[in-house]
Amino acid sequence: MDVADRVVVGGGIVGWSAALELIEREPGRRVVLVDDARSGRATPAGAGIATPFTRRDMGPDWSELLFGAMHAYDRLLPRLRDAGLDPGHQVVGRLLVALDEQEAESLPGVLERLRGRVAEHGSLGIGEPEIVDGATAATLHPLLAPTHGALLMPQVAQVDGRALQAALAARAQALGVVARTGRAELISDGAHLLGVRVDGERIGCERIVLATGAWTDALLEPLGLRSGVYPQRGQIVHARTDAAAPLPIVTSFTETYLLCFADGRLVMGPTREDSSGFEQTPTIGGLREMLERSHRLAPGVATAHWSEIRSGLRPMSHDGVPTMGEIAHLPGLVLATGLGAQGLTAGPHVGAWAAQIADGEAPPVPAAFSPQRWVGEAGRAVSASPAPPGA
Ligand SMILES: Cc1cc2nc3c(=O)[nH]c(=O)nc-3n(C[C@H](O)[C@H](O)[C@H](O)COP(=O)(O)OP(=O)(O)OC[C@H]3O[C@@H](n4cnc5c(N)ncnc54)[C@H](O)[C@@H]3O)c2cc1C
């Protein structure tokens, strides 16, 4: 039997961030990360908008988390770059575009709310926001449809989820984290966490971070627990453009977005399919919807060259906020999931928090994120959802 000081299950952005933090906090200890590279993983499918501000107000806990995540990136990026790794992160700015008069009229209200958040949390990851007219928006982004103006957030970054995941994994393994490939199950005697079983082989460990995204309940259910997380399929289209790249991220009031990476890769979408279950295969309906919406937002995409469609399962929370923390009646089991559509933004921050909790510390995680809301007094799963699916 293998024995580890810490085990992380799940090798997406959250899991690898946790593993890196664990090994950096205490070099030399045995940290094992287990991942089964299943299809439908969210991190390699994610579009890559890393913004602390969302057009729809998600509440103060999310704001705290997302602005905090900008500082987590600020600490993480130099560590990866100094090690010679490319984290796939670039500040490109973001335009929230108004496609009609009505949307243009609501921009000042959005700017006012954003300025309030910046006054509270600082401008890292946003810069100095301003409303620009349609002509300025057109010069900033040549593929766009004529607009009625836009809210410009000049310091918003985009991140390539695959590049970041690879950089995190490379750095963590260079420092000694052991990567195991296989499907993990939790082992417990009911009151104590004993370890994980990976394809039949046991790894003894009393402190485990569960960063298994949309599949977290499959590990918890045998223990009578749950995470409040369900899979939401998201599809995005990738294409290539000859336009000067990179370009600012374009987001819209219809939740359609367009990213253009430095290598000319265009990313457009997404779909948000709450009733997908665990079926991650892309659909013709999804493709059609994305192409129509993207073309309306940016007719210039018509000349882009087709690359691929990516599809992944977002770990969505039934009550709209992440599930983050230790399960009180099963000490040592730390859940870190439920980041929904914000996981590429918040993943490094949440992963670092998970590592600190696994080390017995208490980072400032909002009380609303507690996994106890899904676990009854006796430690059994709460069967009814506290609120309908949200976020
Ligand atoms: C189309 C799309 C667009 C998105 N765009 C953005 C965006 O622009 N900005 C943003 O911030 N976020 C975005 N997201 C959300 C973001 O991608 C996710 O929130 C984030 O990647 C979740 O990371 P994770 O580590 O929690 O989960 P995942 O990346 O899904 O990782 C979970 C891992 O656990 C492993 N696993 C599960 N069960 C087991 C088991 N039993 N044993 C071993 N391994 C197991 C899986 O193989 C997987 O590797 C997008 C998502 C999608 C799908």
C-alpha cells in the first residue's frame, strides 16, 4: 500500500492549483494527485475569460472570490514564468458591447456597479473602466458588428485553460508531486478518512482534496454525502482568423462572447445546457446556436477558418455558490468545486484555499460556501436542493 501526506483527486485547474500549493508550502512531503483524464473535463474546454466582474450581479461572496482570484493569479504567474513555463495568460482587455439603444442605456448603470466593486476590492484585473462610443469599439475590434457603444475594462485577461493546466502540472511535478492516472474512490470507515483506492490499489491518506468538478457526487454518494454540484454542458467553437491578434474579449448582453488569442485562435460561444446530464458530446443544435449568435455579434467571424468544437461539463452549484471546505463529520476531506462558469478565473485561488484547509488552516472562505449545507446533522446527504439551479 502506498501512503501519502496529502492526496488531491482531480487534475483540472482546481486540483493542480491545490497540488502545487501543497508542495510549495512544504517541500519534500509526499503529495499524490490522481486523475483519470475522462472526457468532458471542464478545464481543457473552457473559453478563458478571467474577469472579476460579471454583468449579472452574482452577489458579494462571488465578488470577493473573483477579485481575490486576481491576486492569486498575480502571485501564481511569476512563479510559473520564472520556472520557464508559459501559463497561457494575457491581459487583452474586455468590451461589454451594446448592440441596441436599450443596451446602451444600461451601460452607465453597469459602469456604476463596476466602479463600486473596484472601490471595494481594487482595480487589479479590471483597470480603469470607461464607456466608449461605437466608433472606438470598432477600432478596438475589427470583427465586431456596428455597436451602440461598449464598456471597456482594459486590464481584463484571458487564459488558455490547457496551457495553464499543463504549466501547473509541470511545475508541481518538478517540485515532487506524484501524478497517478486512474479512477479514484474514497475509503472511509464512516468516521475517519482512510485514503483512496485507485483502480483497486490503495493509497493511505487522512487529508484529501476533492477537486473532481462535475463528477464530485459520484465519489461522495457511497459515503452518504453530496456536494450540491451538477453537470452543465458548455460547447464552444474554435476557428482561426487572419485579423491582427490578440484582440480584446467581447462579451454581450446575450451572454455570447468572442475571444481572440495571440496565435489567431478565435473562441466563440458558449452554450449553457442545464439538462445535459453527463453527456458531453457536442450537438448540431449547439453548433447552430453558437454560430448564429456569434455571427450576429461579430459578422467578421464569417471569414475565419473552422478548427473544432469543444465541449465540457461545468461543475454548477444548485444554489449558485461554490462548495468549498472540510466536511465537519469526516475531518480531512476537503471539497473544492462548484465554480460553474467562473472556474478558469477562480480556480487557482480556490485550489490554494483547498491546500490551506487540508493543512488545517482557515482561509477566509465565505460561510455560504460551506459543504455542510449539503450534509445533514448526522452527516448524511441533504436530499432536496435548497434552491433551484442557478448561476
Ligand atoms: C465551454 C466552457 C466555457 C468556459 N469558459 C470559462 C471562462 O471563459 N472563464 C472561466 O472562468 N471559466 C470558464 N468555464 C468554466 C471552467 O472551465 C470550469 O469552472 C473549471 O475548469 C472547473 O475546473 P475543475 O478543476 O473544478 O474541474 P475539471 O476541469 O472538470 O476537473 C475535474 C477533474 O477530475 C477528474 N475526475 C473526476 N472524477 C474522478 C475520479 N473518480 N478519479 C480520478 N479523477 C477524476 C476529471 O478527469 C477531471 O480531470 C468554462 C467551461 C466550459 C465547459
